[in-house]
Amino acid sequence: MGRLDGWRIAILVEKLYEDLELHYPRLRLIEEGAEVHVVGPRAGETYASKHGYPAVSTHAARRVRGASYDAVVIPGGYAPDHMRRTPEMVKIVHDAHRAGAVLAAICHGPWMLCSVPESIRGRRLACFFAIKDDVVNAGGIYLPDEACHVDGNVVTARVPDDLPLFCAAIIETVAARRPRTRR
């Protein structure tokens, strides 16, 4: 029995995602017993990573309600820039934030949080240094020297090397919460 048995988690996907930042958390969360959905603009579509590795979405963004998940994980790479172009992808993050779900973003992943500025306004975040201006302009507080940071229900990390800390923080943050009633 895993620590996340009964929890539902969405991992967002779009083209040019960072390989490890999608697959490592997906596998760790499954190992902990979570029901993990890979959500992209279209269901059943294959999205290639920065290095060409495929990920197939299990669910279409337009059919997903962010509030029905206990956590939403946003991998980096260049995928968040493409995710932000699909309003339904942004709505997932917005609805998850409003429902109090855990929002976890690594590397360029906080770009999606910047598209929902109320999710990071006044919060401390770790991220890839190249998007620090976006984080600050959205109201977040950039942490240049922290590999991973948890601020309430927001978990962020800088780069793939931080994945062990990032995944441990996601698991700990989700497990510490009471499962929400499904809607």
C-alpha cells in the first residue's frame, strides 16, 4: 500500500517537455499508489520531448476539471510555453488552484503558474533562472539558491538534478493533506 493510494494526480504534457521532469514524477507517483493521468490538449496524442521521447496523453484538457485532482504536476522544458497557448490547459491549473490542490512545477514549469498569477502571488518559488523575471512579474518571490521549495500547496524546483527532492516534496505535501471529496 502506497502513501498516495486513492489520490488522483494530473501531469500536464505538451511538445518539447523535459523527458525526466515528466517521466520521473509519473513513475514515482504511481509507485506511491496515486492514480496518474497525463493530460494534454488532446487525448491519445503523442507528444515528443525535447529529445524526441514520446509521451501519450491519457486525457484531453477540455474534458478535465482541475478541481477533481489532488495535485497537478507541471514539467519543464519548452512545454509550458506551449501549454499556455491552450486555454483549457491554463484552466486546469486555475481550477486546481481555486480548489486548493497541490501545484507542483519544475524548471520552466512555473511559467504555467505565471499564467495563473493568484497561485504564486507572494509565494516563494524555485525555478530555472531564465524565467525568474516572469515569476517576479507575476508576483512570486524567486529563490535562486534553493533546489526545491514548498510554500503551502505550491511545490517548485529548479532543474532535473533536483527531481529526487521535488518528487519527495510532492509526495510529502500531498500525503499530508486530507483527500478531497470527488466532484
